[in-house]
Amino acid sequence: MEIIGVIVAGIIIGLLGKFVAPGDRDNIPIWLTVLCGIGGVLIGYYLAAALGVEATKGIDWVRWIISIVVAAVLVVVAAMVTGRSKSRTI
């Protein structure tokens, strides 16, 4: 994989992961969302290979779906770890 491709895919997958994550997960910064997306792409790629998903000439939909699910899990974990809340006390 090329690094630029991973970054671009990470941005897209991170935002999709944030979208499909259960509940309100808008409380993590965008850079952390992108990191979750990059992690989702990398982990999803290797997880799909471990599950026996073979590469095709076209779009590997199963790999992308696995990557989105992994990114969603990473977004949920990042939201729990950072613990940033939307409400502020003054």
C-alpha cells in the first residue's frame, strides 16, 4: 500500500467509521478520527487477509466493510479513552 493511499483511505474510512459508530461520537477531534481510519484500513486489510478474503481485480467490498467496522470500533474506543464531553462548565 502506498502511504498517500492509506492516508486518503484513512480519512474516508475514519469519517465512515465515525458515522456508523453507535451513539453520539462527535466528541473526538478530527485528527483522532483520521488516525482511527488509518488504523481501521491497516487492521481491516490484515484481518480480511487472515479471514481468507482474497484480493480481486475490482473493488474489495468485504475488505472495505471490515475496515469500516474496525474504524468504528476504534472511534468508540477513542471516544471512551479521551472522554471529551460536549458540555462545558464556565
